[in-house]
Amino acid sequence: MGAEKKQIELDAEKNPSGIVKDYKNATLLVMSIPYLESRETKSIGNYIRVKGHFDRYILPNFKNKVVSKINANELNTFEKKITKSNGILVTREVFVVFTAFFHWCVKKKWLTHNPIDADLRERIKDKRDKALDKKKKLENEYPLATHDIERIYEYAKGRREEIVYHFMAHTCRIGEAVGVKIKDINIFKKTVKLNHQVQSYPKHMLEGTSFLSDYSIDKNSSTVVLNQLKTKESERTEKLLPETVELLTKLIVDKDPDELIFTTKNGTPCTPDNFRKRYWKPMLRKLGIDHKIKLTPHVMRGYIFSKGVASGQDSALLSKSLGHKNISTTLQSYFPDIEDEDRNTVNPLKHMSRIINNTPTIEDTDNTEDIRSVNNSN
């Protein structure tokens, strides 16, 4: 498929408009090239996800099929094949990508309709929902607790990877946490600027795109340091906690501004996968909490938000710190089920006692506890 694809790309360079000139007879391989190029305007994570599903599942099955002739029966067979080999959760992701591709073709007027019909979408959704319910039950057998998070930070104290956990406490995604450079730290202002990330994206997926530039480590490495985050909104400056400032003051001494603050023992960039393998999973095993399948580096972001809201912090400011464009994204996805003894003792409706008893309004009192309880209810 590589040589065939290369030839198509060469033909496209000579005659860009001709690549889908005969769209009624164009194969999926031909049509996928301009579609994937259009995805370059999106985030790199989204581009990699879409291209990965095309390369791994969609193209091997449909590359020589004329797009306008792909029918519902073929798509039903494809769904069963992917589900059998990879499970319904992967199938659902593949069909999300495939559906978006067909919508794009319809929008370009290269197709008259989306061949993925409502019945197939509904069947995939039902299977996915059942799989998620089963996964939820397994997760709920071993719920997370505040104590789990506290033990992680206790364990990390004094270890070389401690700074990564500090960055996680500042809402960093794992790729952002291992991508912080010396120059991103301002000790005097006590801030960290988040605009780099380390990832292990396959080079062949990025070659020829705007995403792969001078930030690759070397020609043989799949590790890439990128001057862009998941989304534009993810680029942010966070205030540092006093404990983190103290730790960073020791770590940045005599270091080059372009150096990463945390690297592997060999001095190379540490990818998220490497961190999970070398540090995160061994730590969970050491603490005896590796059976809690919910406990991932990413769950730390949900912990920060839910605990912040519970303690009366502004949910909109917390959402901004997480790098989310809309607070609705945060509210839908960032309330992890973490057992907290405080939640069992605090009545979230306490603020209504004043209304029922017709007591003076908050403006007429100096009761900060009442004010705090109103904030907590929000």
C-alpha cells in the first residue's frame, strides 16, 4: 500500500485538483489523502487518532473500494469483523472516524448520502453502552479514595520523578508534565508556562505534515517534543504552589533553558508511555493499589477539579486551569467517583436552611461559613 499511496501523492502534487476529479469512481485510498490533509488544521492528537484508524482498520479493508459504491452490507460485515477482533469500544471509535469521513464527502458533494445507516449506528451504540456498563461495574468494585491520591504523593516525595507529580497537581496532562522545559519556569513570578508536550507518535504518521518539524529528537526515534498542546486552549500559564517552587529551585540550577526538567535516566525525553511503564505502574504495585483500574495519571485532573469545587474554588477558573475551552467539557467528564469522607458529612443543601427559616440574607450577615456553603453548592 505504501508505493501505491506514494504514487497518488506524487500525482496530487502535479495536479492537486485532479486527485478526486472523478470522485464517482475514486477509491477510498484516493479520497482519504485530501481528507487526512484537511485534518492537519486540527490538533495533533486528533490527527493521529484519525490517521491511526484509517491506516490500521479502514484502509486495509476498503482501500481499493470505490467510495460511492460502499454499501450498508459491507459496513455491517466490517463492524462485525472489527468487533470480533478488537472489541466494541474500538469499533465505535473506528466508526466515529469513518462517519466523519463520509459526512465530509457529502459536504464536498462527492457523495449523495452517508452509507452508515441509522440502524448500524444504533447497534454500535447499544453494544458500546453495554460494554461501558460492564467496565463501570468492574471499576466500582474497587473505587478510588482520597487516601489513594495522598499515598501517591507521599510515595513520590524525594524521588527523581517527584516533579512530574507536582506538575500533575498543576492540572498537567502526562505529556505536558514530562514536556516542561527550564525556560518555561519563572521562579520570580512563581509560574509555569505550558506550551510543550512529549509524545511517542510514529514518525510515518507525521512525515509530510505541519506537525513534524525541528522538534523531533533524532531520525531513528519515535519520540517527538512538540511546541503545541492538545488544543490551543491548552496553552496556559499556571501559578506554582510554594512546595513546587522550592523543588524547582533545586532542579533548574545550571541547566540549559531548552532542557527538559524531567528526562529518562539516559537524559532522553521521557514519553507518557515510558513514564507509565517505568514509574506509574511500579508505584501502584508498590502501594498495593494496582488493582484499581480507574487509577491513571489522567484521573488526577478529575481529582483536582472535583476536590477544588468541593472546597469552594471557582469551577470556571478550575476549568480554565485544566485547559478546557468550555466549562461544559469539564462538568461532563471531570467528576470522577472518588470516595471522600468529607462528602459523607457535608450536606450540599445546607444553604437552604436559611431560606426555609427566613433568616437574614448573606448580604446582611458576616457569616463566611454560609458564604462558603453557597459556593460549595455551585
